[in-house]
Amino acid sequence: MSRFSNLGHRLYQGEVSFDFVGRRKIWYSISGVIVLLAAVGLAMGLHLGIEFKGGSVYTVSKPGLTVSQAQDTADQVVSSHPLVQSTDNGKIRIQVSTDESKSSDEIRSQLSQKIGVPLDTVEAQVIGPSWGKQISDKALTGLIVFMILVTAYLAIAFEWRMAVAALVALIHDLLITIGVYALVGFEVTPGTVIGFLTILGYSLYDTVVVFDTVKENTKGLTKQNKRTYSEAANAGLNQTLVRSLNTTVVALLPVAALLFIGGGLLGAGTLNDISLALFIGLAAGAYSSICVATPLLAQLKEEQSDMKALRKRVLQHRAAADAKGDAVPAGEESADEDLQAGMVGQRGRSAGTTRAKGRPSSKR
């Protein structure tokens, strides 16, 4: 743990740096492959729950009744491949689609006889597909409003290029989460929709934290010739790297407990609806804020004429220094002290160099 803390300090001070922005083609390729797989999963279709396609639900309570036993019984009663799950309170939930030819009363009576419980203990509920459509429409409306407000906020608080990069990262996270959901075959329920909407906030949080540091690092950047925009953005990304990883791990731990322990070991299937969406979305959000949003922002900024001119000056300055056979004099960094306000490590070293030059010598 101390090594990890030391690494975070060195990243923040600029002593160690990982070139995420410079390797953006690699990250774009990885994201492209993942999104392609997600698109294949979506093409195969989502496993919509009964709330979205309609049907009937039967709840049975009997001591010692297992899911496999209830599945065998349900297969004998209906012919439309019923879905059997255990609920949080120990009951058995049997879902029957609208394709079933038998009436709800007939199915309820046969389940009561074959399972061996009184008829009045078998709860039946018929759900129409219109209810699920209302949920979908409201969720889509909420998503569109969220995207518009986020884009407007980022464009005002930062700039439109940051808003575009953040929006691309959000869509990237949603596509991956929905695609993985389709590939795994989990049932899409209202809880899943809630999970999809929840991950937007986590993804945006990481991106905004990184962008805020990048904004500070790039103030007055065009007035110096030491760093390009991509290099300054990469420095800001490294300064927040450990924080982003820590936030993601802390958020993933309880979600993983819900998914693998609650849903997997304890058999609480309803927990899987929201926990899988959160788990995939949080992981995708951490990846996109580091490997998609910031590299894309740097790419958009580097297309500006002033940033192109800055890159040209930086390369000429480095070429001149290489031609002289030495590095850039350390004292020159003090001239850029105010321009590198966000680069804490560089600022401290520059100030120290300036004070060293101005201090009178004690030797006589």
C-alpha cells in the first residue's frame, strides 16, 4: 500500500508519467473491439423481462421447494419456456410469457396441484407490455435530458471540446454496458434501467475530475514553448490517475459483493438486475475517463491553429537544444512559473531554482 501511495505522489509531482494520450490509437482500437462485441450482443437481442413484453407472474411459497424443482413443475404446466427464480424473501417466482395459450386461472390451479400447496397461496399477477413501454419512454426521456444538461454544463464550465469528449465517453460506457448485458443474457428489468441511468453519474464524475486538472495545467499554455497541449493534458491525467483508480475500486467492491455473493452464492437473482449494470458501467467509466475522454480531448485541441503553432515551437525549441548537445537550462523554467500553475511539481521546482539563483553566495 505504501508503494502505491508513493507512486501516486510521484505521478502527481510529474516524476513518473504514463503516456496515455500519446498511445490513444491503442485505446481507440481496444474500445472499438469492445464496442463491436457489444454491438454483436445487441444484434442478438436483449432478454427483456416480463415488465417490458408482458405476461403473467406466479409466486409460490413452500418450505424446501428449490428452483430446479419448481422449474421442472412449471415446464410440465406451461409450454412457453417459463422463467423460474428465487426471490429475496425465499419465495419462488415463475414468469410465463404472453405466448402461453392457457389462461391465468388454469395455470394457477395446475401449479397448486403439482407443487402441493393450497390454491390461495399461489399468487398470480398479469402484466401488460404497456407498463414496460412507459418505463422505457420515461428512461429515454431522462437520458436525453441528462445528456443535454451535461453537454451544456461542460460547454459553459469548460469548453465545447470537453463537452464532446465527455459525451462520447458516456455513450461509450452505455453501449458497452448494454452490449455486455445482451451477451451475458441477463434479464432486463426496471432495476436494470435504474442501473443504466446510475452509471452515467459515476462515468461523468471521473471525467470531470480529470478535465478540471487538465484545464488548470493548460492555462496560458500558448505563451511557453516547453510542452504541447497533449503533454500537458497527459500530465493532468497522471496527476489524477491514482484518485480515479481508488474511487473506482471503492465503488466496485460493494457492487461486486451484490453481484457475486448476493446474486451468485446466495441465489438472490433480483440483485443481478442492477448489480451487473453497475459493475460493468463503473469499470467502463473508469476506463473511458482515462483512455477515451482525455485522449479525444487532446486530439480535438491539437486541431486548433494556436495549438498547432505551439507544437511547432516546442519541437523547434527541443531541436535547438539537441543541436547544442545539452538539455534546456533549468533556469529557463522560472520564466514559465505562472503559466504552469496547475503543474504543482514543476512550479515548486521552478520557484526553488529562482530562489537559488537570487541568493547571495556565502563563500568569500
